[in-house]
Amino acid sequence: MILAFDTYYFGNKGKTVCLAFDDWATSEKFEVYAETLEGVEEYESGAFYKRELPCILSLLQKIDCQMVEAIIVDGFVYLDDENKFGLGAYLFESLHKSIPVIGVAKSNFATLQKNKRALLRGESQKPIFITAVGMELDRAADHIGQLSGPYRMPTVLKALDRLTKEK
């Protein structure tokens, strides 16, 4: 099973959605988990994980993670080439390094040069950026490339973004 997470913030609340699917190539068939938490931390520049990590960990408690192959997060695993932790690395550590984490970001992060892969999907000339921990980076990029959908963003990640914003 593969899990993909995203959180949408409104007021002091965070709505976290997880889409669970069984195969990289057939990711349009998924199960939805969702939770809204109150009292979410304010955004802190350079410390986004403080806001999103508690939301993800809370929802993970409601999912049987015994057969999880990987977790996908919206953002970066590392923030520079010296492996400064981003959301994905903090999640990996919180899970006792037991489940690989893949970060998928829509925007580039300039301080990160070699520990990311730019991935072009569909006919887009604008890449998405892949980072990973617990899994070889090229393998992680290949997995994200396999996700279904003809556009820059895989179908499952577009659905995830849409579902987090639904009331």
C-alpha cells in the first residue's frame, strides 16, 4: 500500500487527507482517510514541519501501516544538500525510519541542488521536484513518474489537493 498526504489550513484548523492505493501504475483507485484538527501551529518560515507533521501523525494513527510501501508528502524531504530536514525527513524519523518517504514539490528549492530530481510528466515543460529518504532517489522519481495521469501532477495528487480543500 502507498499513502499520499496533504493538509489544507483554515483559521487554526488543518484538514489532512490521506489517499491509500495499492499500485504505482493504478493509482486512480484509492481509499480516502481524512481528519480535521483544531489548534494547529501557525506557519513558521523554515519550520513548516511543525505545522504539518502533527496533522499527518494524527491521521496515521487511524491507518493500518503494516503493509505500507511508501508515503508521499507534498513538499521536500530535505531542504539542502547537507540533508537539513524538511517535512519528509521529520516524518521518516517519527516513524522510526520504518517507511520510506517521498517528497513531491511543485516549486524548486534553490538550496537543494543534487539531492532532488526534476521530473517532467505528460507534455509539461515545467517539472515537479522529487526528494526521498529510505529509498533511492532515482527509484522514488521512477515511482512518481509511474503514477497515472497525463499531466504534470499525477491524478492521485491532484485528487488529494482537491479533497483537502473540500468542506
